[in-house]
Amino acid sequence: MNKDFLRSILIDVKTIALIGASSNSSRDSYKVMKFLIDRGYKVFPVNPNEANSFILGQKCYSNLKSIKEKIDMVDIFRAKEFIFDITREAIELKVKIIWTQENLIDEKAAKLGTDAGLTVIMDECPKKILEN
């Protein structure tokens, strides 16, 4: 996908649910979350194993539905087998954008999201898009 197009999508995003967030500073999800926060995004970490703890000063949630604020984008750091269900949950919550990290592609989830009117970006890293 065109990097300028991907950057233009991120301009309107204010809130991001980061699925698969980690408190381990050596993990990519931690590094991307820190970068996004530093860029002014409000990031909601989501990880059932770390629910009710804090990652980078942000309360961690067990799932998307437990976040009570409007979410513009869901950034997925979970394995492929979880993407479809996360997409279904995002549709219910009227999220605008589903974004999966590099090497994460699920065609069924992409079709589900697109058919529901979501913008679906797969196999890309928002940090890398914004860095360049």
C-alpha cells in the first residue's frame, strides 16, 4: 500500500486500542505503543494477561469491550487466529480502522471488516509509516 495513503489515514486517528500490548520494553508492541503515545495518540493497551495493570502509564484492558471511550483504530499484535474475532468485536464497537502488524494477514477478517465499512490495513506497522 502507498505510504502517503497510510500516513493520511493516521492523521485523523486520535485513539488507538493496541491489542497484544506488553509491559516488556523489548517487545515490538511496547516500542510501537511508546512511539504512538509520544506522537500524541491516546493508546489503550489490551492484553487479558496484563489487565488492570499499567503499561506506559496507561491502564491495560482485558478486551476491546471493556474500553468505555470511542476507539478510532485497533492495532493488532496478536496471532492470525485471533484477528477475525477481534475484527468482529471492532465492528460491533463501530471502530473505523483495523490495522494488523507486519506479517499478520487474515483475508477472511479483511473481507469482514471491509464489507462492514471499515478501513482495513494488514501487514504494516504504523510506527514505520510515521517515521519515514
